[in-house]
Amino acid sequence: MFNFSQWGWVLFAWGQLIAVYIAYQVYLTWRLKRLEDK
Amino acid sequence: MDDLKDALSIFKKDLLQEWRSKAVTVATVFFASIVLMVLAFALGSNDTVLKIAAPGVLWVALAFAGIISAAQSYQNELEENALEQLLLYPIARSSIFLGKLLANWFYMSLLGFILVPVTSILFKAPLGSNWWLILVVVLLGTLGFSIISSFYAALTANLRARESLLPVLMFPIVIPILQAAVKASRELMTDNNPAIVFDWLQLLIGFDLIYFVVTLAVFHFIMEE
Amino acid sequence: MPKQPMWLNVYGFVVLVLFLLGMYLGLVVSPPDASMGELIRMIYAHVAVAWVGFLAVVLAALHSMLFLWKANFKDDIRAVAHAEIALVFAGLTIASGMTWSKPTLGVFWDWDAKLTLTALLASLLVGYFIVRGLIDDPERRGRISAVVMIIVMASLPFNYMAAKWFRTLHPAKSYNVDATGLSSTMSPVFVKILLFNVVVAAMIYIYFFIQRNRIGQQEAELFEKETELDVKGDFIHV
């Protein structure tokens, strides 16, 4: 029994983790690059 | 016990200062009146709603008063560098904290004792035979609030944007204290359930004790050397 | 500044693989729950970030206390790193918590004790950073923000109690069912997958922390060098 609306919310939640993890890593890398350039 | 005497001197000094300038008195009476009036107008058509709102109104007005009083108590010292002078005296930092805390608490509970009958009448929330219990709630609630507000007022005293920073820093910490106080007040003003009040009073005592100890312990870290 | 060491990059890659594995366990391997259905699959993500977020706050407070005790700026930098990542994880906890709330309880927010606590924690952390932003002197900044962080940690149990009793009439006697619906009688497969995801989240946290701490330490060293240079410059002009 495939409950689409439930799966939608589930993927949305996991998507938040993925998006934020990537965003924070990008921020860290950006800050690191800025330091390396100095 | 010297520290206690010093604290009491600071307490008396602050009260005397306030008696002369009446700055805090004017501001807090003004704010309290506005809170009471606006909310009474907004909710006034329905007596039941008024009664339900009564404890919340009481504590909103008190919270405003508490923040103003705490901010002012360190503000006074910033003018003419009085704070530096105060720190030069051979008294323990904690005495300064204690003295100002006592002043803020005294002032806030005095206002509370006045606001209780006023709110009770205006918001149609009669107190019943256990009316003295609400005075205990006011004392314990304002103590907890004053501990936090005095502490953060000292912390933000030398910072830029201190007026807006004080409520921002205080707000999440002070929520449990206000909540317990409002709930306890509600049992007395709205629901008439005095037995439950003691549960909330225990909570308030716990807050007051723990925050008192913690703030006293870290206070000397926040004063300038 | 030295480039990121190879072992750190390898660790990051390992963590990425483990994260995908944890996600796979949650989305595919885990059976649906009897009461929550497929929604259990997001609990793995939500609880993982929640636990790690609160651990981060404890670590931030710990390093704050260390800084007050030993006045070693390395501790101040560590505290900031923990606080920053804590804020990230707290934000994720709130977002995923609301995402759980809507299909389960019908609303995005219902003053659930744990979510309210997390929201309060997030605002406390924001306050911490505002205070840091307002003080320029590093010693004073470290000292005052350390005090703020200690009070933040002290407030957590109270905030939790208050949030738990927010809607009940008889706080000491009974209270409503905890809205996360997690029972201690979760069957073993759920618990194992949950714990795996929690451990992975902690490993991700460590990965972020090591990077953020390195950045902080390097920036502090640069700051010291720059201020020394300034002093030398004035001296020459005089």
C-alpha cells in the first residue's frame, strides 16, 4: 500500500537534512578558501 | 555578613535614587496602565474572557515593569561613570548584584501588590478566601524574574544596543518563570483551585533557588576588572 | 594556511557514505510503523539531529566553562564552533519536527514540549551570537559569551519542564502523551536503525566541528598577526 502523502513528507524531511548539510559544508569551504587566500 | 550589609547599602541607595528621580515609577505605571487599558478594551465585551485573561494581563504588566526597572538600575551607574566608582569600592561584586537585585525585586513586588487588586477588579476576577496566596505567587514570581533581569541588565550594561538586547537575551530564560507565575495566578483568579497552586509554587521556588545560585556564581565574570 | 589534511577528507567521504547508508536503512530497510505508517522513516532523521544538537549545546557550555577557568582562547574558539553547529542542528530539528507534526497532528505547530524547547534554544543561541557580535575585545567577548552560554545550558531543564506542563492543569500528577509518539517499547529493528542514524549524525557533527574549529583557530592566529603588524606600523610612523 503506497501512501504517497506520507512518503512525500518523509522525503521532504530527509531533503531538509541533505540541503542544510550541503549548505553548511559550502559555507565552511568558502570560509576556508577565504583564509587560504590571505 | 559584611557582604550582606554592603548589599543592603546598595539596596537603600538604589531605592533612594528612585525615590528622588521617580524615573522608573513613572515609566512602569504608564506601561502597566496601557497594558491594562488596551487589553480591557479589547476583551471587555465578554466577562468570561476578561476573567480568563486576568492572570496573563497582570504578569504582562509586571514583566514590562521588571525589565524597565532592571535596565534602569544599571543605567543609573553608567552616567558619570558611577559604575567604575562603585567597582573601586572594597565590596564584593556579588554585593552589588545582590543589592540591585533586592531593589528590583522590592520594586516589582510592590507594583505587583498594587496591580493584583486593580486587575482583579477591572478584569472581574475575584480572589476568594485564599487571596493571600496570590501575594506569595507575586513575591516568588517577581523574585525569579528580577534575578534574571538584574543579571542580564548587568551583562548588557556596557554593550551597544543594550535596550533592545536585554529583552532579547532575557526572554527565553524567563518564560518558565512567567509561565509558572501565570498558571499559579490563574488557579487563584480564574479557576479557584488553590490546591494546585502549591505545585506551581514549588516550581517557582526551585527556579528561584537555582537561578539565584547560578547567577551569583558567574556574576563576577561579567563585571569589568 | 595549510590545506585540509587528507585524513579529514577521507573521513568526510566515509561519513557521506554512512549517511547514505543510514538514509537507505530508514527509507528502504525499515518496515512501516504500526501506528505512524511510513512517517516513522523521518523520525530517524529528526531524532538524530535533535540529540546531536543538544549534545552540541552541552559541549559549547563545557568549553565556555573551560575558558572561564583557564583563559585559554582555544576553548573560546571551540565554544563558538560548537554553538554555531548547534544552531544549525537546532534549526534542522525544528524544521523536521514541524514536517513530522503536520501529517501526524494536522498542524505545523502545537506547542509540543520538545519542539518548543528547541525553538527556545535556537533563540538563546542567536542571542549568544548577537552578544559576541557586539563586543570587540577578544578577552571580554570570550568571557561574557561564556557566561551567556552557561546560563543557556542551565535554562534547558527549566524550559523543558515548562513546555511539558504548558497545557496541563495538574503538572505534578499527569500530563498528555508526548507528541513525538515514541514509546519505549519500540521494536528492536526501529531502535537499531535509529541509533545508527544518531551515530552518523554525531560523526557528521564531528566532521563539521573539526573544520569549523580549524577555521576559527586560523582566524584567531591571523588576527593576532594583523594586530601586531598594526602596532609595528604606528611605531614606525612615530
